[in-house]
Amino acid sequence: MPAINPNISVDCVIFGYDFKDLNVLLVERTLLSEKGDLIFTDHTLLGNHIYEEEDIDEAAMRILKELTGFENIFLEQFHTFAHPKRLENEKDRQWLRSIGFDPDNRVITVGYYSLLNCKEVTLHAGNRRVCWVPVNIVGDLAFDHNLILAKAYEDLKLKVMLGPIAYQFLPRKFTLSQLQKLYEVIFNIRFDKRNFRKKVARMKYLVPLNEKQKGVAHKPAQLYMFSREVFEMTKKGVFEFTI
Amino acid sequence: MPAINPNISVDCVIFGYDFKDLNVLLVERTLLSEKGDLIFTDHTLLGNHIYEEEDIDEAAMRILKELTGFENIFLEQFHTFAHPKRLENEKDRQWLRSIGFDPDNRVITVGYYSLLNCKEVTLHAGNRRVCWVPVNIVGDLAFDHNLILAKAYEDLKLKVMLGPIAYQFLPRKFTLSQLQKLYEVIFNIRFDKRNFRKKVARMKYLVPLNEKQKGVAHKPAQLYMFSREVFEMTKKGVFEFTI
């Protein structure tokens, strides 16, 4: 086992879309007494300390690879959290002691997020209990993980505005209704269907396929894909945005 | 003196605009031999270790306040750098030893940037020698500071596209030519003056003042200000951008 760096951790906010909600992957944390009685149970983000010889990007990729089996998953470093009192809650201190960490040791954590489609990924959580929870109903998380999640979500919205990263949430082939619903869920707004389709028609990198949905009860809809190649070739100058 | 945290530093990329170039503030670093002969001299960004009881935002603000005398300066945390070999260059190791730091001690640094108008700020550099250098001609910097600067500049361009932060580079009252030049310098592109003015005319938060330039040789131009209040009231929905 490589040596662990006691001062630096990474926390991965793994956003997962299931065609209905924007979810975040949470890990159950349980503290038992010496007799084995339950003291408390709650949830954390997926995170860990980094190894001494490891870069933080590598550490985040390692954690994601362990979970999903995939390498090269989209991963964005968004913020670092280092408040000197971030491990001060008594529950967190108890739990840290139980796993052999000194709660008085200062730990700063680097936040990353990743975007997955819940239906397309098989999770390998080992002996941890993990669950997808819609981001708007996660309760009190351990440590400063509510703050980390909030900041990740804020940054996600910015980055989705700036570039075509939301496609990470969808399967390779998707319908325009699925795309509209995804944006509605991320931004918590409603679009008028006709306006949305008009906007989409202008995006040359949204390519209609010679293929329709299969196995649906309603009239099967046209399938589309996102072409990164077309996007790169047709993207507009920076001045589409603001002055 | 509060205790210093040996593992965590902040580096501030201080961008300064002088109506001509986008500059970065560099600090001269000099290593002398025991006899007092010059071994080398080069430049670093402005940075320092944080104190044990201090948050990273606080540390960055402290460093900026020491430099400018101002509190509440615009400051953006943009990325954390933690490569295990980031202090491996022999010059950096020599220099760290000379100031009493162990170069084998792993240090991760959190990058912040700030935007100033060079003409409007008085620098209090203490016994350090500092200088403004145009970002496109900085040479080899110490440590991984070229990487930190490159990443800061990249993030700056994104954030300037997303919101009205570039005004931090200008005095409160400015001309449209000054504004155009600023954007041209940041993005290293040229705008057609008429198109730029047409775009500006649509920005209600760019408010023409009852005032013209003074003390210029040419015909004095109309002065404008940026109104954050108007910006907040008139900003468009997120869907102006991309799908």
C-alpha cells in the first residue's frame, strides 16, 4: 500500500442523471460503539486521502475508476476547501478517530465533479453502501460536504452554459425531449417546447440520426447525437456572450 | 507571529491592466552565496504559506491587502496545484533551503487571481522587488508558476465571458475605446469598432455619463460607467448561451 498523505484529500461530487432527477452519489457512513451498537449513520460524498506520490487529478481519477471501472471519465476540479474548522463537528471527530485519523490534523480537500448517466454505469462500491440521491433532497451530509455539493452544482451550471458538457449525462443517442428535460432539470426551469426546438435546429453539432427510439409505448421519436467534431468546427467566437 | 502551515500555500496571480497590456505582478527572487555572490535571480508569482488558523481565502486576502492596502478586492480561487514533483527543480530546492524550508516537504498551492488597474493602485511591496510584466512576455518563472499563470489566464477569459468582471481592470469612468481595447487585449483579437458599439448599445448596464474625458489631445470622448445594479436587474436568462 502506498503511503497516505494525511493533509490532503479529494472529494468527488458524482452527479448522475436518470432521465428524471439530477442525483449525487452518496456513501453511507456508520459509527458503531465498541459493543457494536449503532451510534449514528449518515452520508458523505465519495472521497479519500491522496497518496504521497500521487497528484490530486490522479487521485480523483483513481477513485472514479475504482467506482465505475472506466478510465477517462469527465472530471472537473472546481474548488478547494480548507477552512481550519471544517473537521470540528463532534460526529465527524468521533468518526475520524474510529478509523484512525487524528481529527486535530488539518485536512484540506480538493473538490472534483463528474457527470454520469445512472442507467449506463455499474457501480463497484466494494464494501461501501452507496446510493443516488436527488440533489435537491439530500439532507445534512458529513463534514462540509453540503457546502462542497452546493459549490459543485453552481460550477456545473456555469460550465454547462459555457460548453457542451451536459451530454455526459445522456446516452450516446438521445431524443430532443430527453435533452430538453435534462436542461430543465439542471437549471430548474421550464422551456417552451417550440422555442427549444428552434434553438436546437441552429446547433449543427446536434446531429439527427437515421434512427428512431425503440420499445416505447408512444410514437417513437427521432434520435440525435452530439458531435464534438462538428462542435469544434462550428463554434462561435467568444463574443457571443457578454461585454 | 502565527504558526505557518508547511504544506499549504496560496499563489496570487495579480493581473494588472495599464490601458495597453495585460500584465502580471512578479516578485524578484534572488539567491546569494554565503559570501554574498549572486547565484541566480528570477521571478515568482506573489504567494506565501498560509497560517495554521487561517482559511485559504483569508490568506489570499491578507496577501492582497498587504500589497495594495485595500480590503474587498476582487479575488477568484481558480485551481489547486499539487503535483508531487512541483518543487523538484534544483534552483527551487536551493532557494527553499536558503529560506529554511525543506524542499522534500510536499506543498500544495491554491491559485487565486485578482484584477487591478495598474495606474490606480499603489503597491506596498515591503522589501520585495516587484514589477508588472505583460503576460505574453514573462519568461521562465520559478516552481510551476508558468503553469499557474497559464491556468489563471484561461480561467480569467472564461469568467470574463460569463459575467461583467473585466470592469475591475478599468477606472470607474471609462470610454468605449478603452473598453474595446481592454477586451481586445484580454482575448488577443480585434473588433470592428462599429460592431462593438452596436453591441454595447444593447447593454443597458453600460451607462453614459454627463461627462467627457478631460486633458486629452484629441476630441474628448464620452465617459461611461458599469452599473452592477442595472446589470442585476436586466441580465438575461441562462439560455442565452449554449445547448
